[in-house]
Amino acid sequence: MAVTASPADLAREAAPVAGRRRQLPPGEFSSRAAAEAYIGGVCFKQGPPALIGAELEWLTAQGEYSASAPRPELATLADALGPYAPRSLSPESPALALPGGSRVTIEPGGQIELSSAPFGTAAELCESLRIDAARLRELLESRSIRTFSAAADAFRAPRRLLQLPRYCAMENTFANIGPFGALMMCNTAATQVSVDAGADPDEVAARWTALYTIGPALLAAFACSPVLHGAPPGQWASQRMRAWLRLDHLRTRPSVHDWPGPIAGYGHWALDVPLLCVRSEGEDWSPPPGATFADWLCGALDDELGRRPDHTDLDYHLTTVFPPVRAGGHLEVRYIDAQPGDSWSVPIHAIDALMSTPATVSEATALAKPVAELWTEAARHGLADPELRAVAVSLLELATEFAATRTAALELAAAAQRCRSGRTPLEDFESGVLS
């Protein structure tokens, strides 16, 4: 098994040769190769796959039970959440976990998010999220803040509430490439599922490949955001994913199928992604236009930034890349719309079942291979595309077969039947099929 260098190893590697290199500050990288090796180590934690987690997002509104009502003020959100408020909202908050272990975060447009603890089973995960979602609603409704399970805001223009330097720099950068940056930041919500990377490089590669290969079919299966206020004209099944796909190709659409493997490929790709923000003591975190982390690493930005990046800078940069599957120690699936009602459990069970064994991973990859590149078609047409619909049905039937519990199997079988008929989750919810 290949051994990945530890941060301590890389720090030793960074020690300069006397008389040949400038003295490197602690934590600074000696080379691009050292930075890529560091990314491989921190982004792909290797061990037997055992845990699953999820993040759920909701749009929020103040006052009446209407998704078109005004966004809540930050002070009201902080007051409602009390000790559970994130420090991005209330710097002195203890930021406690909710009873089920989830922590609350706030997105730039006031969307609220539950980030679960990792669990050994999807059933435990879903139960904890139900407990925490109910508690979150209670907290918010105590201040007349409502949550809406919509993947795209159909009624309100994008407005950024959080004024943190990160989001100011992000908005400034995205403003140069069209309207989708503000829409993504302020007007979209997702269901994200995270699973372990794998026990060794071969298993990591298989699981990574599978999550990308099944992506377009599952995007189509769970697409439910046909309307996004302020988006350019066009009919799309997932306006949320449209925003991501149209946002910044260098940041959101890596050519993973051209990589020799995810561990090396991810590090090489991430260093060439343009900087989105550079942390500093001041309020302006805007980077030099078009500069990449690799530029900063090699000294090309010494005049503008006055220093070279260290491990903490690279860790932060990795939070500003947004591929459909992001590596952060675990593998984070980011291509699924926020689901209506409590049906967010269905994609959780689907990912859990399809990643349950090496054989299932392999079968899912083979089933989805014919549509593996159809990201734009999946976002635009969803289940109206017959090839995507057929693969979505096959994947959900496979997931049903390998579901961990009877409850999960029933949910997945119903989802397969829905996809077979071409109905979206939103149509089932509005017709009363979903609670």
C-alpha cells in the first residue's frame, strides 16, 4: 500500500539546503510536489469505509408562512439560535451541537444548514437529523423565522446577509462572470451526503469514480428546482445545479475522468484553481485577479501578497473549490438538490446503499457509465431525458436491493417507481405522495 506523507514529514521535507534556498518559515511548502502530497494526505483519509454524514439546507423567511416573505435579519437569527448559533453569526457563541449531534451553520443569503455528526449507519444518521431538524424549527419559529425545503429561491432576488470578508471577496470574484455567483450564494440549497474515502488507494479510486459516474443520473433523479428568481431565461430541471455548472468551470468542473487517480489528481487540480480569497488581518480578502494557489506557492505573488502560503492557507483554499464531489478527508457529494419535506432521507439511503460494498460500487459504476458525462443534460432535462431516466431507475433499484433497512428499501423502491414514471420529487410532494 502506498504511504502518504504526513504534515510532519512535509515540514521536514521543506527544510532548506544551506546556502541554496531562502529560509522557509514553519509550515511553508518547499515545492509544488510537497503541496500536492499534503493535499493527498489531508483530503483522502484512508481506512475501512464505516461512516456516513449529511448536510441539509433550507431557505429561511421572516414572519408569514410564505417563501416570498423577507429574509430574516442576522440579529434575529442569532437570538433564535442562542447557544447553537455559529460563530460566523455570533462570534462569542459557544456554537453547541444540537441534541442529535448536528451543528448549525448559516449560508450567505440566510439559508440555514445542519451539518450532522458522522454515524455508523444511515438509519442512525437520519434519526439524528430528524431530531435536530425538529429542534431547529422550534428555535427559529420562536422568533417567527420559517424554513422552506426548496433547492432554489423562486421569489426573492439574491441578497447577501453575511458580510464576512470571505463572502465579500467571493461575491466580488463571481460578479465578474455573470449572475450565477450571487444566485448560488444566496438563493440555493442542497442535500449533501458524505462517505468515507476508502481503505487504500485502489478502493479510494473506485469509490471516487463511482460517485462521479452515478452523479448525472442521481442529479436527474432528485432534481426539483425548476424556478430560480433572477436566473437568465431557460427551462432547467435543476436551476440550482445550473448555477453551479455555469459559475466557474475551473472551480466547479474538474476533468476527473482524465486523472490518473483521485489522490494525485485532486491535489494537482486544486493548486491550479484561481484563488477566491486570501485571508488577511484587514477586511479586504480579494486575491490578485486570475492568480492561482500555484502562483502564490512559487513566489509569483510575492509583491502583491508579501508572503508565501503555508498549510493553513492551503487548508482554507481547499474550502473554496466546489466540484460535484469534494474531498475533505471524506468524499462529499454535492450534486443533489435540497429535497421537499422530509424526503432528504432518500438520497442519503441511495448513496449509502450504492457505496455499501466493493461489488455494489462496481455495479453502480457500470450501470451509470453511459451517462457519466451528461451533467448539463441532467441539470437541464432531468428525468425527461430517457437515457438518464433509465439509468436513474436502475441505480435506485440496485440501491433498493442493497438497502440496509426495510424502511430504506421502501423509500428507495418508491423513488425508483417515481423516476420510472418521470415524476420529480417536487411533483410527488405537491400531490401528497411525499409527506
